[in-house]
Amino acid sequence: MTVLTTLLAVVLGILSIAAGAAKIALVPAEAEFLAQFGFTGAVIISFGLAQLLGGLLLIVPRTRYYGALVVAAGFALSVVLILVGGDPAFAIVSMLPVLLAGFIVYRCSRGTPD
């Protein structure tokens, strides 16, 4: 199970890093989506930096717990925005990374970080 948890942490970390990089780069689709909720460029970049940092922390076993918390929070915020934006089907699918990050938080809190 530890190999599976490590693999899951790496995949979620890469996903979070990619999502954060898209926000930091102000990719038009990301910026337009977040702007409809009042996010300014600086807020979008800050959100992206948090996702990037969370992804990096998630990959490193020693900081995995904190990374999983940040990643779960970032993806949960995205799910809420997607729901408010009117796409419940995509929001349901987008809950998967939140649940998986929650699983990693659970594993780490039980003393099995990897």
C-alpha cells in the first residue's frame, strides 16, 4: 500500500503543480474562468503559487501531510467555483483529487506517510 500511496502523492503533486503553473502563467482559460468570480491577476497568481507549493510539498515524503492539506484545499476551492459556475458534472469529477488528497492526509495522520 505504501508504494500506491507514494505513486498517488506524486501524481497528485504533478497535477497540482500543473494547475498552479497554469494560474501563474495566467493562461487565458484559467484567468477568464477565475475573473468571473472577481479574482484579479495577483489573486490568480497567488492561488497558483499555493497550488504549486502544495504540489511540491506533497511529493516530498517528509512534508507530504502539509502538501496534501494544501492540495486538497486548492482543489476543493476549484470544485466550489466550478459548481457556482454552473458545471455540476465537471465538479463531481473534480472531487476525485480532493478525495485522494484527503486519503493521503488520513494515511499521514495515521503514521504511514508513504
